[in-house]
Amino acid sequence: MPSNPTLLDDQPATGAPPSSPSATTIGDLEAGLDRLQSQGPPARRDLVRSLLPVAAVVALLCVWQILSWAGLKRSDLLPGPLTVAASLADAFADGTLQRAVATSLLRGVSGFAIAILIATPLALLLAQVRTLRAALGPLVSGLQVLPSVAWVPAAIIWFGLTDATVYFVVLMGATPSIVNGLLSGIDQIPPQYRSVGTVLGATRLQHTLLITLPAALPAYLGGLKQGWAFSWRSLMAAEIIAVGGSIGFGLGSMLQQGRDLSSMPLVMAAILAILVVGIVIELLVFSPLERRLLRRRGLLTQGAS
């Protein structure tokens, strides 16, 4: 029996009309989602997001000042923000604050950079040699949870009251965190990545530089952030305890000086300076790097950037 070519040509292969309502609705929905994703966040949302940290700081300062006015503690034990600000101004005027911040930043950044140079190849070696990782992995994890201040007495005995003591404590505080961060990232790499590299004829060095490190970069960056936090805390502990000799005057020394003088405003001023430096490093270094990495991998939306 002859077929009707007109009917067959008009009928789609799926049996549905060419312009069904469901297909049109899904297409419009996808287009709308694309337009929403391409649009930036409203200016009001950006303004609110920028003002929230400022509002939180102002609220804390108000609570602090109210507690100081309430007289729960003597004014010399609980100075108000204005008194601490005056102490900061005095330290800035005589150059003590600038010298302390510069000394601590130089030590922290230098020690952290050395820790990266040591921890990165060590983590890559442990990832490649399973026997070595089985032997040293628990030791690295144990060193990570060991309080860095525990190294200060031993470092003073070994190196005396010199900058080597401070750098040693910083290294012991930062290196284990960086090693474990990179190892964690390497463990999460899909096996297919290595297989593709092998098929393409990549050498061991190319595997490391072009496959392993880029794939493990998010966890590696997390390890670097944690390593910096540990190095900064270790540095403060070393500067507080190891005072004198040829060790320069840092923020930890400034904190200890306030304790020796029983000057609570100076103690609070040093604490605020240590806190501000840590926040500035986070906002200017690690947060932009993290946003850039997530954006390049499509894990950061426009509203979150």
C-alpha cells in the first residue's frame, strides 16, 4: 500500500509537534537563566555586603566602650577604645608601631616563603613514594597539631636569642599544614587525569607541573592559608617568649613590653595591630587568589565575586 509522503514529512521523528509548548517553555527558561547569570549583582547588594563588616566592627567597639563605661573592671584593667586608640597613636608617633609591624611582617613573610619552598617538594615526594608517606605521614600530621609554642624553648637552646630561633618556630608551624594541604589535593585528583597524561606521553616532571599541581591547586591554596595562619601565630609566640639578644622588636615584643609595664592600653593596642595585619593579609592576598581560582574553574558566580 503506497505511503503518503506529505504526512510523513510533516510528522517529526519523535511524534511530537515541532513547536510543542513544553519545548518552548524549557527554551525560554534556559534563556532566562542565562540572562540572570550574566547580570551582575545589584548595587544595593554590593553596598550592603561592603558595609556589613564595618557595621560589625562598629557594634563591637560600641559594646567594648559600654563595658568600659559600666565600670565592671578598673579602667587600667579594661581601657576603652578611645584609650587604646590614644596608645596606638603614641606608638605610631614615636615609630614603635611601624618598626614592630615591619619587623614581624618581614619575619612572617620570609619564614612562610621558606616553608613553601620546603613543604611543596616534600609533599610531592610523599605523594610519589607510598612507603615514605606511610612512614612520615603520621609524623607530619602530628607536627601540625603540636602547638608551635612548644618549639620555642628548644629553639632558644639551639640557636640562642637570635632571629634563627624565630624563623625555626615559624617553619615548624607552617610546613606541616602546607604539606597536608597539598597531599589532600593530590589525593582528590581523579585517576583519569594521570591516565590521560600517560597516554599523551607526559614525563614525570610534566605530570607534576602540568597535571598534579594544577589539579590539586584548590586544596593546596587551602593549605597555604592555614600555613600562613600557623606561621603568624607561631611568630607571635616566638616574639613574646624570645625577647632580648639580637632579636629585633616585633609585634610580639610590643605585646610583651605592655605586659612588663602593666600597660593594658599598650597590650590591647598590640593585640589590635596583630589582628589587623592578619585581616589585611587575608583580604589582600588569599581572598583575591581564592576568588580568581574559583572563577577560572567556574565555581564562583557573579553574585559571589
